[in-house]
Amino acid sequence: MIFEQVATGGCQSYLIGCPNSYVAAVIDPEIRQVERYQAIAAQHGLRIRYVIDTHTHADHFSGSKRLGAALGVPVVMHKLSPAPYADMRVDEGETIKVGETRLRVLHTPGHTRDSMCLVSNDRVFTGDTLLIGATGRTDLPSGDPGELYDSLFNKLLKLDPKLKIYPAHDYKGHTCSTIGDELTDNPRLQKRDREAFIEMMRTLSLSMPEHLTEALRVNMSGGVSVAQLLFEAATQTPFMTLEDARDAIESGANDFIVLDTREKEAFEAGHIPGAIHLPRGQLELRVNDVLLDPTVRILCTCEFGKISTLAAQTLRRMGFSRTVALDGGLQAWRDQGFPTEIGAA
Ligand SMILES: [Fe+2]
């Protein structure tokens, strides 16, 4: 088996490939690594045929939808997954054929209702059901400590102790363990009594993961994160550096407009001299009154350089094809000591 482990912070994802048929699958892709999985597959001469999520992730953004769409291949999830973009739903005992490599599905609810482990010849991808030295938590939506106990002790841990385990998370730099080592060393697995295990899981005081609400929204619906929205806008918008913007303003060109997209109070407290004020929230409403000439160069500004990117993208779509966004925003402009003026437009 061709095998690559890709870590993003504490998130672990995997590319497995069949060396004879050149077919591959990616397990638990992270959205920032979508290009990388494709590059790794190409390096090995593999074609990714499946994108698999072991469960609905609550703490990071799944790359499955994007990777599946980019490659035109199915996103595989357990049949209980709420994600509408999961187009190949699998259940207990079913097998995914990755060339000559087989991944057998074990439904292992507990961390989430839709959690599954994927068993191949010498290893098992455990998602967040079993981690190295820990287990997945059971206090997030659809988690259940009793179900996790049953999934672990009545199913996963009954597999061959020599099987290697590869989890969806590891924060301590481990890359791999075995079922046998976890049975003896994993502190969470030492409570073998069901009630004692449930009590232990209920009394863990774990902090909430960052981006919980947003990750669940994106991963359950197939929508985009705010970061993704900004990233996509930035790929369709040219930027102007602070220095080039200052020079363009100083040159006094009559086909150059600075458009400040912040709210009124922020604009009046200090804006680039000569800027026109059109808040982002009123852009579509007032564009026809404020921007009369589609051939002028428009420099969109805001406080941090993000909302102005969205505004620039919108203006470009409307036909203001020379629109750019200020790289860095007003905060960076002031930090450079560049001039501002106060007062109403
Ligand atoms: Fe998880």
C-alpha cells in the first residue's frame, strides 16, 4: 500500500494508494491541504477515486466537498452523516475497494453518531473514535459516552491487537500506535466497566474547540467558512500595496477613486484623503448613484483589508473591471504613518 500521512496542526489525514492499480483514497482531508493531496497523488502516479470523512468534524474544516468536486469523485461518509454533499453513504460491514486495497467500514458511534473506522489488512483508520493515548470526546453534538464504550470495547478493541491505528487527531506528535499498545497504555481505556467509563467521559473538563459553530455549519451543510469566502474573493481581485496607493493618490490622476467601505463612524474618525464613502452594506443599494463611470480605477479600502476585498470582487462582477483592494487596509495605512483626514464625506 502506498501510504502518506498529512498533518495540519493536530489534524491527521491520510492518502492511501494501490501500487498495482494506481487508485487512491484520501481519508479526512483538511481544507487547506486540498491542493497538496492532489500533488502527492500525482507524485506517486495515483488517481484519487474516493474522498472519505470518518465523521462530521466539529473542530476543523473538511476538505472533502472541495476535493471531491475538484476531482469529480464521490465523498464517502457513514449513512447517518448530515452532510448533503456526501454522495456515497456506507454502513457497517461494507467495503470500499481502493484498487486491491480494501477498507471495511465499522460503524463506531460515540464521538459522533456518524463515526466510522476503516479497517484494512494491517491498519485501521480510527477517526476520532480512538486516538493515541486518548479517545474522541463525547460532549459535542451527537456524542454519546455509552455508545463510545460499546464501539470501543465491543467492536474496535476486539480487532487483532497487532493492527496499527491511525487516528484523525494527534496533538502530541505521535504518528501511529497499535490496538494492543492502546489497550495496555491508553489511560482512557483502563476503565473497563461501562458505567465507570461513562462517568469518566462525562466528567472530563475539555475546552470547546475553536470555530466549533462555524466548522459544524460548514461540514454539515457544505457551505463555506468566512476564511474560504475571503480566500475565494482574494483569488479574483488584484491588490494595491500601501506605497503604490499613496503614490497613485499623490499623482492626482483624475481616473482614480479611493472608495472607503467602512461604517460612517469609522470613516469620519479618519480616512484616506479624498476618499469617497460607500459602506459595504449599502454597496449594491447606492452603487448607481455613487460610481458613475465604470472605466475609472477604484481602490477599495476598509479597516483590515478583508471587507474591501469582498467589495472589490462585487464591483468587478458589476463591470467596474479596474477595481482593486488595498493590501492591508486602513490599519496598515496608519501604521505606515501615511496621511488620513477626519470628518464627513
Ligand atoms: Fe472529531
